[in-house]
Amino acid sequence: MSLLELENASRLQHGVWIAAAALLAVLILAPWWADDSDLRSIAEFAYLVAIAQMWNLLAGYGGLISVGQQVFIGIGGYTLLILSLDAGISPFLCIPVAGVVSALFAVPIAAVVFRLQGPYFAIGTWVVADVFRLALDNVPAIGGGSGKSLTSALMSIPGWQREATTYWIALGLGVGLTIGVYLILRSRLGLAMTAVRDSVPASESLGVRVGRTKLLIYVASALGLGMAGALIYLTKLRVSPDAAFSMDWTVLMIFIVVIGGIGTVEGPIVGTAVFFFLRAMLADFGPWYLVILGSVAVVVMLKARRGIWGWVAGRFNFHVFPTRRRIRVNSLRSGFAEMPPSPRYLTE
Amino acid sequence: MSLCSVRRLSVGYGDFKVLFDIDLDIDEGQAMAMIGANGAGKTTLLRAITGLLKAPDDSIKFAGRPIAGTPPHAIVALGVAMVPEGRCLFPSLSVEENLLVGAHAKRRGPWTLQRVYDLFPALLQRRRAPVELLSGGQQQMVAIGRALMSNPRLLLCDEVSLGLAPIVIKSIYCAFPAILAEGTTILVVEQDIGRAIAMADTVTCLQEGKVTLAGPPKQFSRADITAAYFGR
């Protein structure tokens, strides 16, 4: 009986994977069947999943609660602005470059904020983001406080090509960063990360380099957010310090991850879907929209602390991405929870 | 031949000094038991040897080279592993994953997952279970196995019998001869003087941050040890 349950679970998992691949194929073809506004909505969905995954990696797995991750969105946006307008580089090419630039900035930023712990770390990251915002307010060459438009860099690209390429990049980031997080978590680094989150002294005394592990996660998260930031401002066409370094970005990431399920790869996808649904439903309620959004977050935090996906996974034993290493299958023989086998490379 | 030697080591936490001019030699291939009352400085000494607590330069040598001031991960790479007091397992990982974290330093040697399961067969059956669901004794086996996975030359065990039933403690102490047989040196912090004397080649007693007794256990009478333990 225990074996049967295991088989059912993995068959369901296979089904979901096949469905996801089919959905992905349909989405890749979207520029040929969807209109512009649908395309933009799907792209927005994809990049929100991407940035939420980055915050999830940092906080849910790395245990680093940052409220200043907008700094990397902003750095990504401004890298796009400067390279495409002033250096004349193709805006699409700017996106990976923005990721690298953002990762490079992450190293000195980490050197500052990693000196702080817990809530002080959170506040420190926020301060860093605001320092960037205020600094760029005072650089007239890139528009100062009112920012600058990207339109002139994009004019030479035909409309359909621009919309479709932007869309594909957004889709690629959403899917790619989700898979990236999954792969990191299944790697040696992922194991070390989880160990550090669980117990710093124990992992330290076993030879895990705690500082370096945290830095790697932080830089990886900055890399993803930098690319996403450039992509986001490619769709928004105007970069200004107040928008690009806005706390709203991190609030959105936190909302999505907390609602969806912190510390699960599926959580950010579920959270983004919930966010889209609520936003569409509450569009006519004006300021009440934010009140209701906040209330939903509070209720989830009180009633389902692991978020919607955490609740589903706990209730129905189901994971699309089995990284939490907690699949529970009822076993008649031992009568207690068991986990899936570790991937082979770990045991070699 | 001394594998780890401590000379005139004085450390503490901020202004609070715990150890005063400690001298200690751990000979290669031997089992040393360290006894002493609560607060005597046993755990602090282990933390200094593993680099978790910064010790003054030249106060600690391992395999002939000074290791004071070296970061913990580098000390693990040299071959020092610790079983921390209270086990400190990783609660969100399975038994096997806890063991694999121990192999993070990638030191080569006799200890592999297979060998750890041979040593503690109870763990093989539960290799995929979340470590929190194990009994206290099995958790202690995971903690020892996890430290062995780094293939240490020196294994430091801090209060491995704390809070365990006598029969369970016995099964854990049964593992030590097999570990010694691989050439690994063992230092065990133990509150039970009888058990410490039974297993160890040498015994060291700490009292209020000073070494009050050191040598082969048969040199000392029960009264000597009691005096060293409690003070006169």
C-alpha cells in the first residue's frame, strides 16, 4: 500500500510536468495568438514570478530577510538606460549585462549589510536602496529625479519584433529563474544553504563556509533581480529613481512569496496567480484594494504560515519541485514519514 | 606523538575569561576523556580548538602547525571535527542529508555513507526520515556520523551522553573502538567519571578554567579525581 501511494504521487507529478511543458509551448507561441494586452499581462506574470523566486531564494532558503531588494531592480533598470541610450547597445543584450552589473554591485553591498543581523540587516538593506535612489536623483545626466525615457533606444526596432522579444525574455526569466532556484537547491550549495539556515554553529563546525554561502546566495539573487529589473523597464519605457528603487517592488515580492508559500519553489507561482486574481477582482475598489490585499496577507500569515502551497503540500503530500526534502509518504512498515531518495550525485 | 597541543591558552567571551593558561596534549590514535563540572571550560576549549572561538596566536598546534586564528572551515579541512553539545542537527534535512553536510569539506578517508551506516545500522533504516523524528540516541548517532563524514584525524565529542538512557549511551560508546581502529584520535567530554575512566587512555580534568589533573586514569585514585573535579 505504501508503494502504491508513492507511485500515485510520482504519476501525478509526471502529469503536472507534462501539463507544464504543454503550457509552456502554448505560451512560447503566444505572440502569434494573443493580442498586445494579453502578451503584456503574461509577461508581467512571468517577471513577477522571477523576482518573487529571487526573494524566496534569499529569505525562504537562505534565511536572509531583505527589504531592500529593489536596489537590484533599480540597478538593472539604470544599466539598461545607460547602455542602450548612451552606449547604443541593443536593449535586449542589455538584460544579461544588467544581471552581471547587478551581481557586481551585490558584492560591496553585501560587505556592508552582512555586518548586520536579523532586523538590522533588513533595515540596512532598505537604507542601501534609498541611498541609491537619492544618489541617482542628483545625477542630471541620466534625468535626475524625473528620470529618462527609453523610447528613442527602441524606435529602430519594429513593433511586433520588440513586443515579441520582450515577451519571450520575460517568459524565459520566469521559467529560467524558477528552474535555476530548483537546481541550486538540489546542489551541494543548496544543502549547505539549508544547513546554514537551520544552524549556523553546526554548519560552521562541519566546514561549511557560512559567510561565503550567504554571499553566493545574495549575489545569485542580485543577478536574477538585475536581469528582471532591466526587463521590467524595457516594458515600462521610462526609468526614474523613485519608481526603480521603490520599496513597492520588495513589498510585492514579499506578498507573493508569503501568500504562495515561503521556502517552496511552487509558492511564488501560486502567489503571483493569487495576486493577479485579487488585483483583477478588486480593480474597482480604489484604495480598498490595498487594505484587502494587506488583510489577505495577515490572514494567511496567521492561519497558514507556510502559505497556500505550504498548506497544499502538507495536506496532500504533493510537490511539483521536490526540493523541500519533506515528501511524506505513509509507510505501513515503519509507520512514520519518509523522504524521497537523495539525487544520485549527492551520494556518489 | 602529540597530534594536538595546546600551550598557555587563555580565552573567554569578551571581558569574561573562561580558560587560564591551559596546557594540553592529545596523542595521536588515543582516546582522551575530559571531565569537569559545569562551567569548568570544557566546551570553550573545544570551541577554541575548532576555531569557533578565536584563540591567541601560537596557543594551539594541530599536526605540528599553528591553527589558532584559522577559520573553522580550514580547520575542518585539516582534519578536526566536532560533535557539538546538544547535537545541533539540521531539522529540515533528512538523516542522509545531515550526513552529507558533514562531507562538505571533501576530505578523503575511510568514512563514507556506507561505513557510517555499517557503524550505526539503525540509521540505515531511517536514512530518508526527517532527522527530528528520530530518538535522542539515534540523533546522537547522526551527529557522530556527520562529524565522521569529514574524515577527521581528531574527533571532538561534546557531552555525547547528555540526556540519554544508560542503555543508549552504551550503544553509542560501543562505536568508539571502531573509530579508533581507523586511526582517528578521540576526545570525549564526559560528565560520568566512571565511564570516562573506562574508555579513555588518558583523562584530563578541568576546574574553573585550569587543568587540575592529566594522565592515564590508572595513575589516579578515586580521591585524586574527586579532588581535581570539585576542588579541595
